Amino acid sequence: MESRFSSVKKSKTFKEILNRYNLKSKKVLDIGCGLGQYLVNFGVNSIGLTSTLSEVEYGKNNNINIIKGNAELIDNLDLGTYDVVWANNLIEHILSPHSFLIKLKKVSSNKTILILGVPVFPFFLCLLKIKKFRGSLASNHINFFTKKTLEETVRRAGWKILESRSFFFSNKFFDSLFSIFSPHIYIVAENIINFSYPVKKMNEWKDDDYYSNLLDIIK
């Protein structure tokens, strides 16, 4: 278990994001937080959310603020709002990425930043023959993205992308070049507070109660 904490502590990528967005002083909601290996680096009043009871117990025993809850039902939880929503290695596991991204607006203000870390197919698909590039194809993943499809998925759910790269290098130019080969991309986006679906989409849904919850969230 402790190896998770040591690997995060050694992570050049995480350190770059942590410092760039001053996460040490921000109130962060860490969704799919695991044992809290990222959570312990965030600011006061940050909270971790997990569906795994043993991770909640680990948090209680180690003074880490982890609560139990289903990420896809986050709109039903009374969590308040946060400066930052952190979700690393999560969206590839859930049933409905779009619905999840919309529901994040329930825990977001107009200043909230979303940081979404996702394993992706490399630009050159032949790289999938190499083991280190096959993370996106893990057997427990049910959603699959390229960098471009991930970006568009985030945009279509009412988030404005600020950065989309690997964060392996601090220099954005070199990092953008490297991102072509990177098997893991971080999207940093801000909440579009007045987001609404296109009229055509709204007309498709107007007589269908199934979608009423999502529409209520963005009102």
C-alpha cells in the first residue's frame, strides 16, 4: 500500500501539476482517490471519494479524509463545491463519461478547475505493440480515448479546456511534442457556468423524462 504514496511522491508529472496549479493550497475533491496517495498533497478541507470500503477504512486509520460514494451518482451526494476536481485514472472505468462530466457541475463553482488524467491511445497506433503504451487497453477499462476524442468529450460536457498534455516536461512546447507519444494525458479545464446543450439536442430530449436529471443540473 505504501508504495502508492512513494510513487506519487517521486512522480515528476504530479509535482509539475501540483506546483503549476498550487494544489497544496486548494480545496480539492479527489474522485476515485484510492488510498489518498494524491489527496494527502492537497489543501485543507480536501476530500477523497471512493466506492471501496477498505480504502475508506484506510483513510480513517491514517487520518485521511476519505468518504464512500459512487462517482457516477455524485449529484446525489451533499459534498458542497471545490476549487479543484481531481480525477486521475477514473473516467475510463465508469459507465457514462458524459453524464459524469455533467454531474461534476454539482460540485463546481464558476471558478472550479477540473484536472482529468486519462490513459489514451498514442497518436501512432503501432506503439500499442509496446507494453508501456498498452495501459489504455487494460482489461478493467470500458471506455477508450485518443487525445482528440478525450478533448472533445470534455468540451461537449460544458468544460473549457485550458491545457491538454502529458505534463512530463515543464516547458509547454517540448511537452506538447512529447504528448504525441504519451500514453497518459491530463486535461485541465474550467467549468462553463452558463453551459447549455444545443437546441437540436434539447428538442430530442424534451419529451423524455430519462434525461431530466442532466437537464436540471445545467439549469
